[in-house]
Amino acid sequence: MMLSDIWDFVRDYGLEGREWGALIVGLLAAWWTVTQTKASLHTKREELTYGHIFAPISFLGLMAACAFMLWYSTRTRLLLQPGAGRYTVGTIYQHKWTKGKRKYLLEYYVAGKRWQTDELCGIQNNQNLPCPPVGTRLYVYFALSDPNTARITAVPVPDSVRVVPPIGWVKLP
């Protein structure tokens, strides 16, 4: 996948709220980096402090983090857009607490290779998100070009589904 694919996707579908936030913060960090660098270049060497050097570098790091977040978020939406992925069967194999939040871990196989993803459950933001028991099978929507990019559906897999194609189904069976 090329950067031009992401650009076409953003042009056609737009940006979401957090993506706009990352873009605005990244642009402000870029502006601040240029401003601080210009000021440092016009300061006498004897008057330079650590702040003159550290500020542009730290804002450059912030700009890089915002650029990565923007790229990763739009890439994930591009790969998981309707019709771009496939469905496979995933099995919940563990419940876990991370940073005070409960989640379950799910494993799935694509072309014989094991992948895993997780989903929050329990009470989150005043919502009761049920935690399915270990061993529950759910459908997973994954990107064919990058199976690590996946979204767990809430659709349970019936017991009649025993054989899963190596690269999954185009639509739910």
C-alpha cells in the first residue's frame, strides 16, 4: 500500500475527530519548531541555552508522533473499509486486566499463520460491555493485505461452521 492510496482514501472519505486533532497539533508543532529554530539561529552562541536546542527537538518529536498517529489511523480505516477485508473465525483464549481495564484476547488464523487481537469488556464509560467466556468463537474482519489489522465482530460463530478457508470468506457465511 502506497502513501498515495491513503491520500486518495482521505480525499474521498475525510478525516475523523482524532485525526483532525493530530493534524492540527502536528502542524502547530511544525510551526513552533521552525519558529524556535529560526530564533536559535539568530541568537549569539554565548547566549544559547539548553532550551534553545531542546525545544525544537522536542516539538519535532511531537510532530513525528502526530504524523505517525495520523498515518496509522487512516491506514487502519482504509484497510478495514467495507469490501476491503475478509472474515475468519477467532477464538477467545484469555481474559486480562490492563491499566485497570478488562479485555479479552482472541486468536485467529490466516493462511496458516496465527494472529491475535483484543477487545475491551466489562464496564467502560458507563456501558456494560459483556465479556464472552473463554472458548467463545466470534467472526473477525481482517485486512487481506495486513492480517494483523483486524476488528472483532459481535457475531458468534455457529457450531455448524467447522472448516474455515485459509484466507477467510468475503462475506459472512
